[in-house]
Amino acid sequence: MYIELSPEAVQTLKSLDRIPDSQAATPHSIAEELLRSGLAYESRSCGVINMTAAGRVWLNQRAA
């Protein structure tokens, strides 16, 4: 299954791979796109957006 993301969501997903959670500022619409696709999740304790394992696989497949 291929998940289509907006260019902004792709850049945000890449930044989640590079920037520590506490420093990532994600616009609400982009966060929703990543959360709906299952490529990111929201931490219950502090509301931070983190990449899921599926997000990492998606990035790796896109890079190949």
C-alpha cells in the first residue's frame, strides 16, 4: 500500500527523524495528516508528535 503525503508532510516526517521531539514544531494540519496515515503518533504525556516505525519504513522506501 502506498501512502500519498503532501510535500509539507514529507518534510515534517523527515524533520521528526532529525530533530529531538521537544524541538519539533509541527503545524496542526500537517500533524493531522501524519497521524491519520499512521506514520506518526502523539505522545499522551506531553502532546509531542513522534514518528512511528511505519513512518521510518515509509521514508526508507521513498529514499530507495
